[in-house]
Amino acid sequence: MRLLPLVSNPMGNVTISGSEMKILREVPLKDIEFVLLDMDGTLLDLYFDDYFWGHLVPEKYAERHNMTFGAARDYLFKTYKSHERTLNWCDIDFWSKELNLDIPALKEQIKHLIEVHPHVIDFLKMLNRNRKKVFLLTNAHYKTVNLKFKKTQIGRYFDSVLCSFDVGYPKEYIEFWKRAEKRLGFDKDRSLFIDDTEEVLKVAREYGIRYLLFKTVANSKAEPKRSAEFMTISDFRELMYEGL
Ligand SMILES: [Mg+2]
């Protein structure tokens, strides 16, 4: 068996696998000045959101409308789908009105389920230490962002946070990227963007963001996702090495 070189890692020396070596080659952090990160699923465990929309909301909706849980869930999934790729999708005030439920209050009720994925904090600290510009780009509503920052304390690691609401388009639209670049001033050619939604990565690629990574482990309790089109990471340790 061929021995791989040992790469110095802030978490201690570890031997890294062939696929990790490939990431280090194709995503050279030393050439990257801007790191653009998605929040839900990428940095934070999507279990919270999946549980919230797939379980808690249907349960409360069923109670309110005197329906079975199954009927409420079927109805809600259809309704969610009809608002995909729109700002409504991520607007919790819209959903409060639409479903006649206090969505922010319900989120607050299960905030103990909000978790940061493993090694995310170390990764963010490494970026800060190496003076990368770190931007959070999220479709999440600012009320959700506030709740999640309060619980996880990850806000301190970002140079800036951009919600789709601030620019008027979700990340699935080229217009989002045009406006994001104007607001944040990143250089597409020296930017890395990481997201757990392929559709968003495709639009970022079309816009010209040079380095793209797909995060496979979004919900820690579900099977990791796959991508045929993008290089993937399952864990942020795969991007952690010194000598940037
Ligand atoms: Mg996401």
C-alpha cells in the first residue's frame, strides 16, 4: 500500500485519504480569498428543519384543523412544493399567515434541536486565523438566522451575512449572485462556495464562482446525499490543513 504524505492539520497530524488529497489540489485554499457558506444543511444540521417542517408543523396543523397527521402532512408537502424556488419558501411570516400557525414561536419551542455539524467551528476559526473573508449566504429568513445564531454562536465568525431577502431573490437565481457580488464585493475567481443543494451550486457555477463544493451530510440522521456534478465533502475536516 502506498503511503500518503502526512498533512499538517490544526487538529493534530492525521493521514488523509486519496479523495481528500484531491480536494486539497482542486480547492487550493491558499488561492481562495473569499469563502461563501450556506447555513442550513451545510454548517448546521438540517435535522432541525426537516423535523420542524416534516413533523412539528404537520402535527400542529392537524390539531388546528382537526385532521389526521398523515392528511395534514400530505397537504403541507404539496403546499410547500408550490412555493419552492420563491422567497415565500423561506419567509416564515408568509408561512405563519398561510398556515395560521405562529411559525417563529414553534421554532423557538424546538430550538434545542439546532446543532452545528461536527468540525464546523474549527473550520471557521481556521478561516478567520488565515484572514479569509467569510460570508454566510442563506435563503433562511432573518428571524430564523437570529434564532440559530443565538443558539449556536456561529455569527461571530462571519465578515458578513447575506439573506436572500436582502437581495430580493433566492440563491437559485442568477440575480441573487449578481446582487450578492455587488453587496459583498467578492472576486468570483478567488471564491469558494459550499452548499448542500445542487441546484444552488449549478446557478453559482453558471454565474462563475470558481470553486464549488457539495456538502453530502446535511441531515445527520438521514443518508448522505450524492452529487454527480460537483466535488463533495462530508465533513469539514476534509478542508482543514495549515499552510494556506
Ligand atoms: Mg442548505
